[in-house]
Amino acid sequence: MPRFGELESAIMDVLWSAGGPLRVREVLDGLRREPQPAYTTVQTVLEILHRKGWLAKERDGRAYRYAPTTSREDYVAGLMGEALAVAGDRTATLVRFFESMEPAEVEEARHALDAAKSRERTS
């Protein structure tokens, strides 16, 4: 799974947080970076992400609006799956990961696993 570059990642963060498609100017305004990238730089990166399949685009007048084609959670899950694929011992790696989490996060993960298990039984 490809990892995003620094600007790609910042742009994806803006889009994932938006709740709907954004124009280039709206993405640029949402970036919290110094120095602020040029409008054309953001436009180029949006087009690259679109060509790579990470963004959908729709015409809005003379401009386009961009939206992610996958959720942040799906992207991160893919990265985690990739990391686990190279682990010699997946279980030991997961145990170490859970040990690094706050107790409340572990409890949330436990509830999520229980819910997934329940959905699996009813399918």
C-alpha cells in the first residue's frame, strides 16, 4: 500500500475531515502549513491523487470538487495490514501494539472486536 508524501498526507487529512467534496481553494484554506503551498501546487497534487485513484472529482462550474475514494480508517487499516504482513510473529506484534495503548483505547478495541465477532455470527 503506498504511503502518502508530506503534502499528499496533509491534503488527504483536509479532505477526510471535510465531510464532503472540496474545491482546490477550500483544500488550500484547510491546510495548516507554513509556508502555505501555492494554489497550483495543491491543484497538481489533487490531480495526482485523483490519477492514483485516491480521489474522485466532479465538475462544479468551471472548477472541480475532490473527495476521497476511501476512508481514513480503511487507509490506516491497509497500512496496519501491510505492517503485520512483514511481522515474523503477528500475534506478538499485536500484543506489543496493544501494550503501547492507553487502557481506554484497549477497551474500545475489545468492544470493536466483540461487535465484529457478533456481526460475523449473524452473517
